[in-house]
Amino acid sequence: MKFPTMSKQAISLFYFMLVLPHATILNPVIYAQKHCDFPAILNLGDSNSDTGGYAAAFSPPTSPYGETYFHMPARRFCDGRLLIDFIAESFGLPFINAYLDSLGTNFSHGINFATAASTIRLPDSVIPNGGFSPFYLDLQYSQFVQFKNRSEMIKEQGGLLASLMPKEEYFPKALYTFDIGQNDLGEGFFANLTINEVNASVPDIVNKFSENIKNIYGLGARSFWVHNTGPIGCLPYILTAFSSEEKDSAGCLKPHNEVAQYFNLKLKEAVAQLRNEFPSAAFTYVDTYSVKYSLFAEPQKHGFELPHVSCCGYGGQYNYSTQVLCGGTITVNGTEIFVGSCKRPSVRVVWDGIHYTEAANKFVFDQISTGSFSDPPVPLNRACQRTPISGFVEVQLHLWCKLCSTSIHNYTRQVYQKNDVTESLFLNKTATEIIAAVPDIVNQFKDNIKNIYSLGSRSFWVYNTRPIGCYPAILTSFPLAEKDSAGFQLPLVACCGHGGEYNYNKAASCGETLSVNGTSIAVGSCKDPSIRFYAMKFPTMSKQAISLFYFMLVLPHATILNPVVYAQKRCDFLAIFNFGDSNSDTGGYAAAFSPPTSPYGETYFHMPAGRFCDGRLLIDFIAESFGLPFINAYLDSLGTNFSHGINFATVSSTIRLPDSVIPKGVFSPFYLDLQYSQFVQFKNTSEMIEEQGGLLASLLPKEEYLPKALYTFDIGQNDLGEGFFANLTINEVNASVPDIVHKFSENIKNIYGLGARSFWVHNTGPIGCLPYILTAFSSEEKDSAGCLKPHNDVAQYFNLKLKEALAQLKNEFPLAAFTYVDTYSVKYSLFAEPQKHGFELPHVTCCGYGGQYNYSTQALCGRTITVNGTEISVGSCKRPSVRVVWDGIHYTEAANKFVFDQISTGSFSDPPVPLKRACQRT
């Protein structure tokens, strides 16, 4: 039989369902026994399937991660390959690159939106302040929307970058894989919620998952492969944190695993519901929990040892401690110890206390890919099939029963669906009554075929019914029925059963335990199932067997070059590297979180272009002045070319670690320390890719460009804004400035240490002149230009300390050129003397709605609001070219162009060198 025996309470033991093979609506493809030729894989998930997203965005795992297969860190939190890697390999596809990884990536056969520590729901505690990824499932879906839309645009343009995108027809034909949910439970546990409270959150978590699946279906996805969550209570990081909780016989925390099982139950129900709602899609629920749990319950059976002990870790019963993680160092009794891996990762289950080893991942893949742990029970390579193929064993082996209950067998030869016959049999109808019903059953079948034909189907693959008179369940229930003859070796005797002529007894199902004369007997299998027709293909899933077999889930070198003295010659900057916030973000925030919509970009790009402006930013004008292309964002992996530089800036970025982080807060997680970390990754990875050569290497800057590049900085405004909106006093915000500037200097020194020699540093602008500050602090004192004096005084104090810091850096590093650029003065002149410079209404937002400054947090640029029952789209003003402020926070392209024209001359620089001589040290 193809299907496992069902729980007795779930379904009658004898009701074997035979499902009508599906016919694809409109231009059908009949899969029958063919494999699914998935041309691409799109994955959403957490660290169990993250192939580089977290590493690219935040910090990459270091050695010994990756040692088993890649022989170096490969941005996975494992010693080698993950389940998603084995899935890709099984279809002959390359490993799936991460969406947030823009370096050397090729998305022609899929993309991976998973990031370590991701959740389904919006988490309360977000990296870098907390322990969970900002890229929860809603944002991963948003990234998929961007990817789909932008990849189509890139393909229309053609060329090399288009070849790195999947073909449009791949999206409906791709396999969509999901492995997420464990961190939602973990968040509850570590928030000190009770087990009951975490359980209570499960329905909402699963509902949020279903919403995203529906949205992805709406974008064309049709084949869904959904992993349930693993046995979280078996992992060292949980065992260590909750050591006093009750353990089961496998040494796992029983309460925590029960939560995981409850989550899986609700997830399975949700997937079944989705299957009903969307019959044109294939939804496969995959029980990784059971397979993973078996590694903890019976490790030796599967070739593993010490299942609960981390291979790479240090300290305690489970070789795991939050004080020193895998790849870290710790000092013990004056001796520095490197936390490395165990001698044989190939026989260990847990890699670093949280994640599985490659060996464990391979074992899990080998089990789940067969379909043995799937619902419906289809193997991975048939995951495009919307219904399981019935009679699989019989079709494959061509076994036709000859020794059967002849009268019953004859009835079934006249009908298609076996269940129509078995229903009558178990209602005790006579043979004559059953035969009389056959024509009507067949007519019903014909009517349905006609209906399906009318919907567009043209190819039909129709199975007749199976010889139900051969099944032990039927033979046992109807022992007096006439039998025919056959000579097959024990064809009618159940391999796994107990009792009677057919080794079958409904009171003793396969895998159960029964008591005979006071002796407990396990109902097991025959010695050689391969020669028995009724050898079960899948493990028994009866109620008692579930408890038995519920297997739980799952320093870069610094380039120091002799200085080149340029004197009065122009600097031939071959590349630009930028660090900053929204004043210079060319697409980082948009790619990672959410892109600005129309009318952003309307002035120059005539469409949204990842910038929070109507057109170009200062950094765009700087690039143009050197004849360089616009600088692409590091976090933007689509259609990007870094051969002439890279931009690490993101909207809302700060110099110091902010208290309030997106998506729950308002500031970017990519503060300056992380932008520096990204630069380190970029430098190291680009050098490796260049060594390999090829097309991808051509998209990266040459190694010699780095010391000759211009390094630009425009950041600090949000550090002051964070203080203001935290209701700190002006004096308190002022008191934070020295530490902010000190943190900035530390990063400059680090970047210098990596070879940078030409630094162009913008001070912060007159924050007290911008509508978002004027609106929020309207009662504060204003100056003659209509700006808030106290807030601008803070900005000027920041600029003073920044200028002093750069003077100090100039003294410390005489081999470098440091230019302090006074953008404040130029920007302030636009508010103080707008008409003189060809501008008007300097404090009034061009794209906004409401109030004195045409700005409201309730009606931001590009949004839609309802006023007195009328829906209003918040659009732009008629003439952005004469306006200073674009959206209440950022400047217009016209204002940016004006500022650039002034600062590029050197008139507002210290030392007073023009932009094109910014490589000069004096």
C-alpha cells in the first residue's frame, strides 16, 4: 500500500482513499510518475535555511563554520550544507544565493530570503539590540515582491545583469520552500512566558504564516514545500537555559517539545486548509520534527553519538555557553582558548548548540525527500503534484492479485473508485445491491470528467480501481467469500501485522503493542518485506506509534601603500565608498525593508529609485562629477555593479547603536559599526571573487582601487534626532555629542586601517529647519530664518566637535587626506535666503499633507489618506525645482544640486580644497 495506516480515531482502518488524478486547468501538464523539473527554488526561513543573508547584513560566522564541506566559512550557521543546499543539489541546481548578499551572487535559478534569527511574527527584540532578525516573514515577502518586480525590469534591459535573474516563466514553475517558526517559540520562552502562554500565541503565529503563503500564491507560486519546526527542547541552547524543566526519555525538555508539536499540529491544519482553498497549487507539509527527534532518541541506530552535546562549543553538560560561542575565544586561568569543533562532526547531531551539523542535515534530507514524512506522501521530486498518485506500488511492480475474493473483485473491476465499493461493503449491502449501484457511480465519474474538460483540460490519465478483494482487511472481514487461485508467495498475508490467516487483526495494527496471555508483543514486520505485496511503504502512524516514532525535528588584511602626492593635480578617483544615512542612501533601506513609492524619484529617474528624494542626492552628483556611474547600495543585490564603488548608507542610520530599531522602531539596524563591518566583508569577499575571475568578478572594483578611492561620509543627524524624540533636554543631547563623535572617529580609524586614504566628511545639516522637527517641537524658540534655534545649536555643537575630531585624525594619520565639509552653512542659506538662490517656501514640504509645513506623520509622501470620506493621495507640489524640502525630512534634488555646486568648489571645506583635489594631504 502507498499510504501509511491512519490513526484509528482519524479514519476507519479500511477506508483506503483513491484520489482522482488531477488534470491541470488551462494548458495542463500531466505529471503522473514524472519528476517535477523545478527550474528554480525560492526559500523563506530562518537560520536553518539561511545561506548568507544574515552574514551579509550583519556579521558572518567565522572559522570553524563551513569546515566540513566548504573548508571555510560559507555564511551558513553550520559546518557545511543545510537542508536547502541538499534540496537544490537534488534537482541539479546550484546553491541558492541570499537576497541580501550582493557579492558574486547569481539568482538565475532561485533566491533565498531566509536570515538567521528570523521569525514569522514581528519580534519584540531586534538585532542589533536584541536577539531576533528584523527580517521577519512579512519583510521576506516584501523582499520577494521587490525581487519579482525588479528582476523583470532588469531582464527587459538585457545584458550581463539580466543573465543573473531567473526567467519570468520560472516563477510559477519554481519550488517554494519554507522553514521558519522555531524562533517564534524561542522568543516566547526567552521572554519568560509560561508554556501555556507560548501555546496561546501559536494560532496567531500560524495565521500570520498562512497570510504570507496566500500572498506568495497570489504572485504566482504553485508548489509549496513546508517544513514543520524541529524539537527545540532537544537543543543545547534550550536545554541550558531551562535546565530545571522536565525531560523525556530522549533527554529533551518535554514541555518545550510539546509546544513545538502543538505548533506543528496547527501548521499542518493550516496547510490542509490552504490546499482546500487553492486546489490549483501543491502544498506539501513535511514532518522534519519526527526525523530530527529520532536523532536524539536513537542516535546509535542512525550512526550518531552524543546527540545533545554541541560539536563546536565550550563549557557545561552540553558543551554550550552563551558566554563564548563557536568560533570565539575565551581566557581560562590565564590561557586563551579558541572554541573550535569536535574531532568528528560527521557523527554529531548538533553543531553549535543551536543548529544541526551537515551530517544531521543530510540524514534529515534523505528521509524527508522520499515522501515518507510528507502530507500528502509525495517525494520531493514530485512536489509539484497537486494530489498523490494512487496505486504507486502496484503500478511500479505490476502486481495483480489472482487469489482474491472473486465476487468482490469482479465488482471493483466495473468501477473506478474503490471507496464507493468499500462503503457499500461495510454498510452490509448485498453483492446484488452493490452491483446495481455501479452504473450510477460510473455516471457520476463521467459527469465530473466532462466538467473538468469544460474548464480546459485535454489530457486525462485515469486509473481503474485496485483489487480490493486481495487486501487482508477485506479478506479478514469477509472470510466466507469465494476465492480464486494464484501462485504468488504469500501475496495476501500482511508483512506487518498479527493474528489470523492473513496476519491481520484490526485490534493489533502494525507498530502497536498487544498483550497475549500476559505477554507484551510488539507487532513488527516480516523478515523480508521486499517479497511481500503488503509490505508497508511508510511507517505506521497509529496513535501509540506516533509517541514511539515522533522523531523531533533541525581579519582582513590592511592594504598599506606608499602615499601619492597629487599637489595641484586633479584626483582621479576610480571608485567611491560611502557611509551614511538617508541623505546618501541610494537603495540600501529600500532593498532590505520597503522601497519608497511614487512620487519619489519623479524629477530625474521618473520612477522610484530607492532614494528618499524626488531625484538625485549629493552622493549622485559627486559620482557624476568624476564621470562614475551612480553608486549602488551594498544591500541591493539586484542589477548592481560595484566596479566603481559601493554605498553602505541606509535610511535612518546612526553613528551609535540606536535604542529604537526598525521594524518595530524608527532607526536602522545598520548603524556605523555595522556599515564598517559590511565594508570589511565587501573587501574580503570581492578579493576572493576577483581571484576566481569570470563575469561576477567584473562587477567588483579592482583591488588597487580601494586605496585610491574617495571615502565619503554623511551621518550624524539621526543621532541628534533620536535624542530629541526620546524627550531628552537640549543639554542632555549636547552631552551625548562627544561620545557620538568619538564613535565616528573610531570607525574612521578602522577604515583607514583597511587602506582608505582620501576622506570627504560632511557635517550635519540644520535639523531645526526641517518640517519633521518644526512640527514635533513647535513651541521651541525660532530664529530669524524660522528654524528652531535650540535644535540647530545642537547641530552646530556636533559640527564643532566633528571638525575637531577630523583635525586630530589629520595629525594622527599624515598619510591620509581628511576634508571636513560644511554642508550646514550651505543648507542653512536655503532657509535664510531662499529667493536669493532661486527657491521659495523653504520650510514647506513639497510632498506632504497638512499643517503649517505641509507635513504630518499621519500622511507621509506617497501615502493615501481619507479626509471627510474622500481618499486623498499625498503627492508632490507643482514645482519641486524651486522647493528646498521634499518630504519633510529630506531635501529636493534641486536643493541637493545647489549644495553640491557650493561644496564641490572647496569654499566650504577645511582644508579649502575642491572635491576634485580631495586626495591632497595638505
